[in-house]
Amino acid sequence: MNNRHHFPFRFTAKCFLALIIIFICFGCTADNYLKALNSITSDNHYLKSEDLIYGSNHRQKMDYYIPKLDEIKTKQSNLTIVFVFGGAWRSGSKDQYEFIASALTREGHRVLIPNYRLYPEATLTMFQTDIANAIAALDRTLNESQTGSTEQRSIVLMGHSSGAHQVALLFADKSHLRNAGVQSKIVGLIGLSGPYDLPLELEEVSTVFPNVQDELQVNPVLRAKHISANAYSSASVLLMHGTNDERVLPFHTTRFAEALKNAGIKTQVHLLDGSHAGVVISMAPSLHFLNDASTTVNTFLDSIVASLPATVTTKMP
């Protein structure tokens, strides 16, 4: 566990708002910005297993978070949220998004945040393969630590930007999950500001997804049109997008939502105040005031928890 310094809560919101203004005015790298956000986010209500290895590559490591039941006001849920960060498939790290784990563990959920191989080392389906292998590795680890337990665990896939694109593909086509040996059941999807109707004519995209013979491989909107509602009868989807997003325009979310609804999948769409990054950073406890992202996610997850079997108690790996 990291022993970070935390500002008092009454100080956090106002002072961090000032930090945002400073960063906007004077500039700040995404890495430093997210480190600053993590540094003022509480970590005293969860246990963290970090750098768990799920493959031989140096990027194939993951962090796993479990809420401390005596430190939170709610019961531990029976959900594990798998959060996949964005970065145009080229950048990003699990270490940058501990504030996401803080927000979700505070509500009683377990959280898995994996690193994955990035472009140019990885292209096309390798991103999804890594995420699927990370989930499968957690399954195996938990099975080994809970001898005799046969109860199936429930997973909600969650991602931002290009991470939302990856989890959308995994949700709409479970072949990568099956091939990896994932045993947990996918019961939900949360997409934040995702490029679901992927424009392959853009060089930024085409270089990462070379030699695509069929757009169905990489376009969640098209893939959703080919899925069977029977396979998703108990799953729910929440899609959120910032109305001021100029990086990935909101039509990506509305088109993906329409395709999912036409396939018979329960889908909610929420367009929120904020930019491309605004939707994900507002999940941080210190920044809930920016929009309704956190409340919307919590309500969505509560509805899934209410529909599932009783809580599964999980030990640390």
C-alpha cells in the first residue's frame, strides 16, 4: 500500500479546482495531472495487490483492489469492475487511475485495473487479448485462493476513450474472453467517451489497426448489429459522454447505444457536462461536483447488484 499524503476533505474540492485552473492555464502532462489527482484521493478504505503478473511481457501486469468492509458505509458487493484506461492505444498506465479504484471500492465493489501492451508493440486484437488474459488470470488466482468455491463471479467491463472501445468489443464479441478461459460472467458494460464508430480512414486509427479486412473486427457499432440478444438477456449497458467532447464526438455513443438497443440489450445513455477527459476525472471523489458521472455509475451498479445472487467474500491474491 502506498503511504501518500492526503489533504483534508474540506480542503480538497476547492483547492483541486484551483489546481485544474492552474493546469489548464500553464499546462500539465496527462501523467502529472493524474498523479496529482491520485495524490489527493483517499486510499485508506481498500487493500491493493499491485503488479500481479498475467503474462510474460513487461506490460502484462495488473492491480487488484478490495474494499475494507470496516472502513466503508456499504457492504461489499458481488461485482468486480474491470477498468481499462484510454490513451489512443499508445499510452496510459494502471498507476494513473487509482482514483477510479478509490471511487468504486468506496461503494463496496472490487476493482481490477490491468496494464496492456500498447502501439506500436501491439496492434488490432492484441489489446483485447491482453484484457481477457488479465481477467482469466484473476479468475485462476481467486479459484486457487478459495478452495472448494464454485460460485461464478460477476464482471462489469468499464473503459474510457480507447479503453471504452476495447471493452465494447469484448462485450459485443466474447470470443477473446472464451479463448482466454475467463470463467466470470460479464453482466454489464460502462463506456466513457468511447470511439465506437471507429473512423478507419484517419491515420491515427489506421496505423494502430493495419490490414483490417472487415470493419466488424474493430467497430463496436457494426459488431453490436450482429450479436444475439439471448446472450445478453441479463446484461446492462451504461454509456456516458461529455457534451463538450471535441476529441471523440458524442455521436459515437449515440450510434453505439442505438445499435445495442436494436439488438435488444438494456442500454442507458447519459450526455454530461464536460470534455473528453472530464467524464472520467469526475469519477474521482474530489471532483464529483463537476457532473453526475459518479452518481450515474453508482446507481447503475446498484441495479446490477440487486439483480445478482448474494455477496461473494473474496480474499486477497
